[in-house]
Amino acid sequence: MKKVFFLLIAQAGFYMATAQIKELAIGSIMPMGETKMTDVSGKEVSLASAASNKGLLVMFSCNTCPYVIKNQQRTKEILGYAQSKGIGIAVVNSNEAYRGKEDSYEAMQAYAKDQQYQWIYSVDKNNAIADAFGATRTPECFLFDAGSILVYHGAIDDSPADAAAVKRIHLKEAINEMLDGKQVSVSNSRSVGCMIKRVSKP
């Protein structure tokens, strides 16, 4: 009983902390662009270094969330599509509270190799990047244009729980509209996935 009580207290604290995080608004400049992160390659990278002259797609992800696993093929397809269009890619793991578990740096390296990632997969120390973006879930996507302005935030498509039911790939449409110089018609969508496992902060 005591164990359950402390678990409930910990969960309540986690959700209260998450509720205080402010979502990055469409039209905002990309925050923390120069902050260094360790990539699975061992290199120190930043969002600014990952960006191209056409923009940057930032995806918050992890190794074990069931929604990440369920969406992994879609993840690789959309990141590959963005890459083919010349957009920079940065996949960010902010599960700092799981760093000694399934989202350790070594586990991230193994995961990236298994999934044949051809892009940055980096450690967000103390979930600082996630906090600045207002990211709360995995997977969660942020698309920035050539001027580092946020033009899309949300899910990959309109059916995260069922690939067979997808009617619109929001992120792909946003990429196309952005590159065509148009205003993104659907700039926000609801991210569905696991909560980012943040560290406790005073």
C-alpha cells in the first residue's frame, strides 16, 4: 500500500511538472539552436548544425515507447522524405529519467544501428531541449523553415494508432507546402504517444 502511495505521488508530481511546460507557438524562432548534444555517432551536434538551408525537422523520440515502435516505419519514411527534399533532420531523445534504463546512450546507439538511422539521434541532457520546445510526447514533430521559424508542430499523420486508417500525412503536406513557399494549411495536430520521462527539477 505504501509503495502504491509513493508511486501515485511521483506520478502526480510528474504530470504537474509537465502541465507547466509551455508549448512552442507556430511562428516562433527555434530555441536552443546552439546547445550541444551527444549524437549516437559520438559527435557533439546542435540543432543549428543539423539544419540545412531549407529547414530542419526535429522529432522527439525514444527507444521503447509503444507508439514509437508502432510508428517506426512511418518515422523512417517521413524522415527519409524530408531528407530527400534537403531538409535537415534531428531526432532527439529526452527520456532523461530513463537514461540508466532502456534509453541509455548505449541503448540508443544499438537502436539507431538496428533501425539503420541515417540522421542525428541525440541525447537531450536534463531534457532541456524538450522543455524549451514544450515537447511532452514521443513521437512529436517540429518543422522549421529556412529562417528557423516553426511552421508545423504535432504528429506525423492523422492516425498515430492505426497506419491503415491514415487519410492525411500532416507532416508530409507541411513539408511540401513549406518548400513551395505556401502557408502550412494544417500547422498543428495532436501528438499521440508516451509522455517524455523528465528528470525532477527544483
